[in-house]
Amino acid sequence: MGVSKEQVLAILAEVAAPGGGTLTSRDMVRAMGVEGGAVRFVLEAESPAAAKVLEALRPDIEARLRALPGVVSVSVATTAASAAAPSLKIGGHPKPQAEPQPIPGVARVLAVGSGKGGVGKSTVASNLAVALARAGRRVGLLDADIYGPSQPRMMGVNRRPASPDGKTIIPLVAHGVTLMSIGLMLRDGEAVIWRGPMLMGAMQQMLGQVAWGDLDVLIVDLPPGTGDVQMSLAQKVPVTGALVVSTPQDVALIDARRALDMFAKLKVPVVGLIENMSTYICPNCGHEAHLFGHGGVGAEAATLGLPFLGELPLDLAVRLAGDAGTPIAAGEGPVAEAYARLAAALVAEGAA
């Protein structure tokens, strides 16, 4: 019988970290994989100096883990959060690939898409990821909106990912979610001006070169529309399903239908539709208003015979939380509860 991830973490919780605390209490363990008796992970320090201390501790850490019953091999890499390899570049022509290949350690890939921008797709993706993590799932979030990456701001992270070898990318962790975004590789305000092949190459790198570790679900925040990134995702990895986000008004639904048609042509099953900005409750008088209409997405789902996963309200607190880098699903209240219900529904269906 092989060793479990919990047993490995229990050992690491006993190892003192540079500067105080333990390896687990300081959140230094990244990209852990435990398969049978093989154990692998990365220890990420806050600085190059602390990384050198970790490197000196590595033989002792490996010895402790090898002493666990069931452990056959141990592979530990050390890196510093600020030590991204200068040779690491994102973008470029994709490598030939005959068919979709699973991402090691990732059980499910769930795409979040929309036919148009401005419907709150990225907000839904980040809050859903946090809600699933709070429900006990191991969650990754890939910001594939390469021209307009917003997840670093919404998730409250701004450090450049590390790369110990110039090839493998060590993702960041925020609110219990493993995160990678092209926005983490750019200077503030820097634009991405790429043609299709560069986009496809970047997608292939972020899917295959990121050390995602063991995940129950990887949520992919797609760009709006029906273009290169969506096609690349379906061609590179097996996508478990897609969520389509829309606001209730007819103009948004027209584009949502195009997104649904795209997923059908890419042979990606649609898990369900979500109506965002469905209702607005006045904080002063409690009056309920439907600024963008109401019920349009549910009616569309019924017409098409697709699951309707629910309504999410329009609330100022959602915008404030996203701008502050702490998704509203990480807290309490009616909106957080709405995301918790959505997460529970996806877990119950086996989609996450």
C-alpha cells in the first residue's frame, strides 16, 4: 500500500522553516504529487538566501520521507519565489501534438466561457474556484484570457512564478487555489500583442509546463468569444465540461448561443448555464430590481435541454472584493452562499 499525501504533509509539518514556523505553516510546499510510493514536490522560499537554507535541509527532509512505510522514491526541488529563470518565456509556436493529452495529476478540466465580454465570466471563475476550495476540493485556476488577464488582481497575487529549471513553472497559491496567469509574467499595464500561433503556444505551455500538482479540478477562465484559445484548449487536453456564463438580456444571450455552438463543435460537453447579474437588491430600501432583465438564461437552458445551474446577483460587494484581491466567495453572506451552492451542485454532478 502506497503512502498518502496526508502522511507526507504530516512529516513536513514537523520540519522547521527558515525564519520560523514549519514548511506547511509557512505554505512553502508546492506542486505535490504522491503516486503509489513516489513522492515529489517543490519547496518555495521567500528569497534566494532562504532557498539555500532549504537546500541544506533537503537531504534530511528526503530521509524522513523515505522512512515512511510505502515510500519508494522522493524527489524534492527547492526554489525562491523571486527566482524565476531568465530563460523562461511564454508564447511561441505550439509543438505538434497528435491528440489531447491529460495533465499529470489533474482529474478534471472545467472551462468557463462566454460569448461576449462584460458578463462577469472571470468573476464567476475566480469565485467558483474559491468556493470549490472551501468545499474541500483541490482546485487550480488557469487564467487563459491572455489579452486581458484579470485573475492576478481578483485573486490578490502579483509575484512572478518561479522556475527552477527555466522550463517548469511553479504556480502561485491564493485562497486555497493554485493559480497561473500570463498576467503574472507581464509588467503592470504591458499589452500582449500576439497572433494566433503565439496564443496557442502560450496555452500549451501553461497547460503542460506548469507544475499543477494533484488537483480534483482545473478551472480554465477562457477569453470571451470563440477563437484560438478555446480551440487550443480542446485540442491539447481532454476537457471534462464547460460552463457558459451570460447576463439575462437578449444581446448577451445571442452571443451565449454562439459559445454553446462552439463547445458543441469542439465536442466539449456543456455542464450548464449560469445567469450572472440576475437581480439587484437596493441596500437602502431592499427593493429588488432586474437591471439586465431576469430569467433569460434559465429559459434558454430549458429551450436547449441544458442544465441551468442558477442565478448570481449583481452586488457592489462583488466588485469591491474582486478589486481588493479577496473574492467574495472567500467570505460570508448571500453572494458567498450562492457560490457555495453552485460549487456543491458541480461536485454532486461529478463535474468538479
